[in-house]
Amino acid sequence: MAFGWQCFMVRPFSTALENVVRTILNLMGLVLVIYQTLSDPVKIYKYAAKELMPILYACGAYLCNLSAVGVILQLDKNLVNPRIMTSKFGVIPVGMLVPTVVSMMVGVLGYWSFGTMEENILRVLPLDEVTALIILSVYVISVTFAYPIQCYPAIAVVIEVIKYHDAMVVPEAKMLNRIETFGRPLFVLLTFTICYFVPFQAPFVAFTGNLCTSMVSVVFPALMDICLKYPDQYGYMNFHLIKNLLLMALGLFNWIVGAFMCGYIIHVRILSRNSPNSQGFY
């Protein structure tokens, strides 16, 4: 119990050794996944999606997976020199570009090797092979130690709202620590419970990506950039203004049409799952 509680309460800036262990475990799992995709592909021709629904479905899922930018935004407030975030080889250019490229590479290889995948590539690994079992074990250990850290931005937002809600009333540091002490385990348990009881996660992930992440990560940053560059800093032929307007249009399209289509997919999946003719469809 004490170990589990310590895992819940792990600080966002833990020891260097723990970070190294998590990085090594993730790297081992990634290498083994790539090896598994290349070892025995299905050798079936794949065709690019031509309909709008699967494209928006994939965009929503990808946007949700990239929503970890919230962790980086909270990290910015704890740096001695925040300029390293946006430098040429800083946290944002390297820390976001590398995971994006790796995610695309693993997704393409998984689709090429296993075909259409349910939820994620770990769900389609051949469990009768030792390599697949090692991959699952590595990621279980890695997620067990890293998952509580993902709730840090959420509880940080709650604490900031409480801290600056009333300028005349400044909460004590002891009370804020208590909120974090009980809030972070609550966030972890709540998200785990929701994921455990949801019968299928991929449509909900895509729905969340289209409904929330498209606004938070695409529309709002573009809108803020327009406001910050107003009125005469839009560059040659108003390049930055046109670029941000296109991003806002794309994000709003995903927000409205993508969320509606993913909601329709969820509705169909629920009807199919509850159908008397269903044979274990989830």
C-alpha cells in the first residue's frame, strides 16, 4: 500500500535515475514493437482512405495522443531559463518533433504489418510469442511509474485557479499541498476507472481529440498568435494571419464535423455490441 501511494504521489521532477529507467523501458518497448512489426507482416495491399470519416477519426485519435503538450506548458513555469523551450534545439522543437515522427513511423509500420488495428498496436500483437509478452511487460512497468506524472498538469491548473481566484484571499501553502496530496491520486483513480469501464476506447479517444484537443492545441494557439501579432506583425503579405486563419478553420472543422462523426461511430459500436446477433464484438 505504501509503495502504491508513493507511486500516486510521485513528483513531476523525480530523480534522474527514475527518468533514465523510464526512458530505457520505453526505448526497449519501442525497439521490440518495431522488430515485431517487421518480423512477420501480413503482406496484404493497403489502400489510402478516401472517405472523410476514417480520416477525421484518425486525426482525432492523433490529436488526443499529442495532447501531452500540456505537460510541456506546465514545465515552462518551473524552468530557471524558459528560453530553452523555444531555442533551436530546445524542448519544444526536439521534444515534440521526435515523438511525432516516432508515432507516425510506428503507426505506419503497424498498419503495414497488422492491417487495421483495434485501439492500438499493443492489442494486436501475437500473444503466443515471447517477444510480444516482453513488450507488454515492459510497457506495463513503464506506465505504472509514469502515469501519475501525466496528472500533474490537471492538478496544477486546479491549484492555480484556487490560488488566484481571489486577490484578497491568498490560500496557505499547507492547504495547497493538501489539495495536491488528495487531488493527484483522485485524478489517477478517476481516469483509470473511466478507462476500465469503457467497453472500447479508440472511438472515445478520437472523439476527445476532435472535441477538445482541436480547440486547445489548434484553434486557441492560432487565435492567440493573431492577437499577439496585431496589427502590423503578420509578415510578408500577411503570411502569419493567413496561416493562423487556415489553422483555425481546420480546427473548427475537426471540432464540429469530426466530433459528430466520432459520436456516430460510438453510437454504432454501442448498438452493435448490444445486438443479439453480436458474437463478442467490442
